[in-house]
Amino acid sequence: MTEAPRPLRVAVVGVGHLGRFHARIYSEDPGAELVCVVDADGERAAAVAAELGTRALSDPAELPADLDAVSVAVPTVHHAAVAIPLLERGLACLVEKPLAPDVAEADRILEAARRGGATLAVGHVERFQPGLRKLRGLDLHPRFIEVHRLAPFSFRSTDVGVVHDLMIHDLDLVMDLLGDVEVTGLDAAGGAILTEREDVASVRLVFSNGSRANVTASRASLEPMRRFRIFSGDLYVSLDFHKNYGLMVRKGPNWQEARARLRALPPTTSPAEAEAVLGDLLEVVELELEGEERPLQAELASFLAAVREGREPEVTGEDGRRALALAERIAAEIRAQGW
């Protein structure tokens, strides 16, 4: 009988809103041992540690030497200060998105990972949405992507604007779906409403392969909305993550014959007759967007698997830098317009 591998010894630095979830998931994973949690707020660290049966620390420099992996979930402005020493020690790190407040800081983090020979993953958790993961099994060649991510104000992540806070998720997803293409043009607009940074933003992106994407984000909406639409030459996919509903429309098995019949229909055709032709022309499939694992649970499991197997994580440091660089371009254009 093959002996089960030992649990990976892990820690979480920053146990605010998101880091607390990291810690809880690690504590429930049989493949992980949550050694400690770290937070500058000692009372918060102690409360989370007591809840999960682990140790509390107030300084990342106090982390044990025999750790295997660390989640870094401190505010973005502190990512480099926390992650660089850990990566230089050779510790695998999952750094929450955005990787850094700017590309220069991101490059410092990437260089630290190279020096330490350490695994660096970035917390773009939307990559692990079950509905989006199912799309990877389709032969997609997107020509146009439209995304809306709207949310009421949460009083979190106000150290960055909505482009780096929410839109960056979808920038990463769009680039992941399109593959190795470059952004050749963009037109952005947005503005501040509740904070000193942009709270609403919209951008039209043009890619080197001719594809287009419209991406809109708001953290000042009255109602939440999370919709993702993909158009290609062969199919259309619409995902509504707020309602957990997805729809795929693709060419039916009798596409060519149905097109000929459609062209031949006279103006007096009844709705029932037209619907019968459309039924042969198009195939409509409902998509199940829920999965056995929550996205954050799937993300952390994937990160630990990469550490255990010594392979590249699903969302690499370079992926995080690429999304951040595009977010910087968009935010800069919005600021240049004086919104």
C-alpha cells in the first residue's frame, strides 16, 4: 500500500476578510496543516487562531523555517514587503490579486521568486469558477467578449481603484481565454464616486488577433451583476454568475439545410413555422455553473498540488503581472481624462 504524502505545512499572512477564508479552508484540508496565522492586528490573529486551533503571530518574520507554503492576503500595498522575504527563503507563496500596486513592485516579487527558486501563484480566483472551467473543454475561438461585474460598495480594498479591485479579475479571464495575444488598443472611461479613486470603469480592448472585448466594472452599484458573454463564429455563451445560470447556443446538426430553409421562408410565415426552422438551425444548451468545490477551495487545492508536485501553478506570477500591467494602462487612461 502506498503511504499517503505528509500534509503540507502552511500559514496565512493577513487574516482579514479574505485571509480568514484561506485559513479556514487550509484547516479543513487533509492535505494541509495550518501551522499558524499572522496579522498585524494581534487580537484578530488570536481570534482566528483560536477558532481554527492554530498559533497566532503578529510578524511574518516569526514564521517557522519548516513551512512549505504561505498565502499572502495583506493589503496590496504590503504585498512586496511580505512576499519578497518569504520567496527569497524558497517558500511557495500564493499572493492575492492584484499581485502588487504597480508593475515595478510586481517585478520585484517575480525576481524574488526566481532568486529563491520558489513557486509563485496569484489569487485570480475567478479562473476557478466551475462555469468558466467548463468552457476550457470547448473549442472556443472568441471574437468578442462582453463582461459586466457590478457590486454595491463594500468598504474593502479602497487602497486601489475598481480597475485593480474588480475589473482585474475579468482582464485576466479575457486574456486567458484569448491565449497568447497582445492588446493593441484600448479606450477607457470611468470615475470616482465614493472614494478618491475610480469606482466605475469601462474599457473596450482590441487584440492583435482581431478580437474585441468590452469590460465594465463598478463597486458603486445598487444591485450586483456578474455576466460574461462570449461570441465566436460557431457559438455564443452567456454566463450569469449571480444567478448561477449559463446558456450556450451553437450551430445545430442541420445548420446548412436549416439556413437554406430559413432563406426560403416567405414573409407570411407563422411564428410556429419559423420556430421549427430555428430549432434545426440552432442548438440551445443550458450550462450548470455550480461545482463540487467552491472557487477559493479549488484555487487553494490547485496551489497546494502545484507545490506538492513541483510544477507551475495554474495562475503564475507572470499571469498576475500581465493582468496588472493592463489594469495600469486602463487606470492611467481614465486619470488622464480627468474623470
